[in-house]
Amino acid sequence: MGEGRLLRRAIAADMLSSVIFAGPPGTGKTTLARVIANTTSSRFVSLNAVLSGVKEVRAEIEIAREQMTLHQRRTILFVDEVHRWNKAQQDALLPWVENGTVVLIGATTENPFFEVNAALVSRSRIFQLRPLSEAELRRVMEQALNDPIRGYGSLKVTVEPDATNHLIAVADGDARSLLNALQLAVETSAPAMPAPPGTDVTVSLAIAEESIQAKALLYDREGDYHYDTISAFIKSLRGSDPDAALYWMARMVASGEDPRFLFRRMLILASEDVGLADPQALVVVEAAARAFDRVGLPEGQFHLAQAALYLATCAKSNSTLGYFDARASVEAEVSRDVPRHLRDGNRDKEGFGHGEGYLYPHAYRDHWVAQAYLPSGMQGRLFYTPSRSGYEGRIAADVERRREVQLSVVTDDDIEQEILTFSPPQDARERWLVRLSQSRNELVQTVRDRVFAAADLQRHERVLIAGSRTETLVWEAVRCVPEGLVAALVDDPKLAEQIAFHAAKLDALTRPLIMTPGASGIDPEPDGPPGEWPSRFELIIGRNWLHRRGDRVTMLRRAAEITDRIVIAEPAAGSASRLSEVLSDRLALPDREILEKAERRIYDDPTDAAVNWGPSDTGAWLSDAGFEVVGMEPLTNVSARVISRADVTGWLSAEGSRLGAAVTEVAGTGAAEQLTAAILAALGTESVPWRSVVALAWGRAPSPGR
């Protein structure tokens, strides 16, 4: 409900669309509805699904139609415990939600995706409320004790610390349970109720223990607790935590879960999450399931435990999911012919040449030979990605080596990458030919994944993304904070327009704010929309934001004023590959020395902000700006790159080329053209290993008064 967050903006603008509040008891679902009722200019109606049926719904709908027709006034219909309505009752509401006669606010303690009509869910925004933390429950309790009107502020109530801790612990995130227990404890401890103002009331631990009962273990084999507990069990197995796996399994068995259901889920996990990392996992679980069928309970619990422990402790891989990538490709693309050399030659070899050109693998060394097996136009597509775990880790190197050779007989892919830091300005990015398909966009994906791992975002937070090459980060942030806000300061106006174009397809409350930065580099342009731009963010992400600027610390100090956390990812040009490095064994010594000296003129320039720093310097920038540095990590990617003729001539011979100018300074007029010819002769058509480095650092802004 904080400044800039989605729900607050919708309520303040009176633009609320249909929503469903889902969460455990006592987390504020009904309270939120009351906030909306006290704020909106629309007619507000409240129904309880336990007490109301189709008759009451139709009566309210009729009034809502009259209000809309005669007074142009919307109706907001709040339905508490909406999951208690059956399908027919929910269907009675659907047409009026669709045509806008009513705006639905539903509240439920169940999973709305299972318990609420799918059509209603699809037309509503889901807000998931979590149990309150101990600190939040303590604030609720203090407010109740201090409020003289709605609480016990007129009395002198003393709740002993042990009693406070007990009430909060047993309430287990439920504010209603805590307040009911507090009310019972205070009013049974007072001499009489209502007590005169100023009455001393003391709540001891013993009274607190009598006032609140421990919650019973809830487990409904058809409800959310069933699905949540099996989910916890599966995720514990996947996460290789045997203790948690045994706990959740014991909880389900003790609650009466069918052990065969548990074995069925473990059989799925043995292929989905273990797979080829340990092919024996499927054998062990199947054997345990068969043994359980012969033995039964209670001794069969040993077989359950053995299967669970094996899955929790063995190596993991989800490479079998590659099948579904292949399936999606089949469903999305047009039908493709089987390549001629793979067709059945027994019937049509003579007439149509089927099978002609097929290479029989057993006739070659190691029973393998490189040839195309995918249809034309799909060569180089990857569906299977071997993990580095267990058995699969032992075969991964062989799989990748074969792919490298395989790609030499199929069409190369053109992949767009960043131009070299010392190349001249160009109208379009240089295109790199990459033969190793597993390196495609690897660094971009790695940066995105590591940035958001360091960010540790919550769904309601406000995020500012600044710099260039930010498009993947913007959309990932939009997915991570559906109830928060994403704002972006994009250096390139064309890229900003492109992101804004795609953002326009989202609804007004969820689309990111896109602006170009003002002079400070951290604030939007002065003519930006100040009413929409938040004054504070929980997180700032900087990508390609600081590395070319001389005022890095100044920008970061401004960032510390408006954020709690920061993550920066900057390309460390000085740590990346250089031509002289990758061509060291291909160039003649005089040419290599000229190239090395020219590169040193560029990379050793202490005044060039783009290259005069290394990955470890990012932590110093944050520290100098007042941030507490939490972590630093250099992200290194080595890919096989085919350097084209256009690359070499652009770097050395094009007008304005930095490298070409440096070569001329070192070796004189005409040296750049001579070096270009030497490099092209040395390169040929073979790829070279090319290293890229991104410096990642993240930290926290100092707390007030620290």
C-alpha cells in the first residue's frame, strides 16, 4: 500500500478493476475491502458467500444496473469467502463483471486458480496476501493497546514480555487471532468490563496461554494445504534437502495421504529433476514402489523413506525438459520435410535418391560422424542442454565436442553482440559469427540471472533500471514485481522508444515508466511526468550505466538518497580479450608488437573512463558513495568468434577508428592498412576464443542514523 505501488495507485485514482485477495485468515483481506469502500466514489456492496446465494446476487445486480443507467455510477461488489460459492453461483455473476456493471472484489483463503471460476479469475487481478511477520504482529498489538477509541489506550494495560512473545508466536501471522486473544486476555484480567479509565490491567504468561490455543495442523487432501505440502515435499527433493523431504513426507503420511500418490510424484521427479544425472534414480523409486505394494503399511514407510532419501541426495538435472522445447517447436513451426539422406532408402532410393549421402556412424572412429540430422532451416537448434551433475556431467563434454564439429557442417548463425569498446561509431552493430551454439547470448542471460539473484526482489517493490542494454532487465523486472512499479532511465532514445512501444501493450497500471535521464544520470529529464515518478525505490539496477562516466561516485551518492539497495553490472573492457591476445600465435612478431603497442595506448589511458578500471573497482565506487558492499562478482564468458573482414577493416581502416589511429601513432602512415592485411591473412575462416567480462557488484544504502 506504499507510495507508487499498484494497489495504492488504483485505489487513489478510483480506477480499481476486479480483484481477488487471496491469503490466510487474519492478513487483511476484509480490511483492504473496507479501505476501498471508504475511498471510492462508487457504490459499495458487501456480501458473504456463506450467507448469500444467487437470489441476493441478482438483487444487487439489478440495483447496480439502475445505478449505472440512471446515475452513471459504478458498483463495487465485495464477496467474502468467494470460494464458498458453487460454480452456478459464480456463473451468475460472470456476465455482469464482463460488461462492467459491477467491479468484483473477492476474498478467499483458498487458491483462487483452483477454487474460483476460471473466467472470473481471468478477468481479475490476483493479490496474494502473506501471513504477517512477528514485527508486524507486534505493531498491531501495540496499536490495539495504545488506541483509546478502538483499543485499550484508556486503560493502563501491561502485557509481560513473555506473554507478548507467546501471543505473537501462537498467532502465527494471523492478526485476527492475535487481537481476539489479546481482547480475551485483557478483559478477563480486568476487575470488571467496561473498566473505568486508568484501570491497571496486567496480562501474565499464564493468562496469555489460556487466551490463545495452538493452531491445529491443517491438511485437506482436496484443498490448498494438500497442494502446498506436496509442493514443499517436491521442492525439498529438488533442492537436495533430505531432512525437509522426510519432514514433509511424514506430515502427509500422518495426515492420511495415499502413499501411492507420493510414489507417483517421486517417479515423475526421478525423470523431471534427476534424469540423466543419475539414471538409477528411476530404477530405485520404481523398485521401492513395487516393494511397497507387496509390503503395505506400516513397514512400507521404509520404502517411502528410502526412495525420498535417494532422490534428495542424488545429482540433479532437468535436461529432459528439452523434449518440451522440441514439442513447442514442432507445434509452432510449419511442417518440414525429412532430409533426403535420412529418409528410408529401402523403398525409394533408386527413384528419388532417398537415403543417398547418409553416413553410417559405425563405419567411423568412435562410431560417430558429423552430419545434419535436423530438417533444413533448423540446423544448430538446441533442445538438450546437459547438466554438469553426476553421469550427465561425464557425458556433457562429449556432447558439446560433437556439437562443435556438427556446427561446422551446417549453416552458421548470425548473432548480434556489442561492438568492441575501441571500435569507431557505426550505424549498426557489428555481427559476430558464432560457431559454438551454447554460447549464444550466454553472457546477456548470465548477467540477467545474476543481477536478479542479487536483487532478491519482492512482488510489491519499486525498481529503477538505468543505463543501456536494459531491455531484458526491464521485462524481467516487470515479471518480478507485478504489484510494484518498474521505472527505466534509458540512455538511448531509440531504445527507449522501442521499450515504450512494447510497454504500451500492457495495461496502464502495470506498464513500466520509460524516460531518458537528465543531467544527473539518475533522475529523469526535467520535463518528465513528476506526478508519476516515485521519489524513492527499493532497488536500483545499473546496466552499462557508469563505466564511461567520470562522475560515477556522484551518481551513486544521488542513488543512495533514493534507494535501499543497488545492483550494478558494468562491462569491464580492460579485462576482455584483445586482438593481440587471440592472434598471438598467428601474427608475425613485428606485426604483433605493433598491435600490442597500439592497444596499450588505448587500454592504459588513465583518462579514459571506459577502460581505466577493473572488476574490483566497482565495490570501491559503491563504498565511496556510502553504500555497504554486500557482494562483488566478475562474470566471464568465453565464446568462439569468427572475426570477419568487416570487423578488421572497421577497427583499423575506417575513418575515426581508435585502433587505427593508435597504430598510425606507433608505426607511422600506412601501418594500419598493412596490419589489416596481415590480420586478415592470419585469421582465415577459423574461430578464435573471445573473452567478455562484466563486473557485478551489489550493496545496501546506509540506514538512517547508521
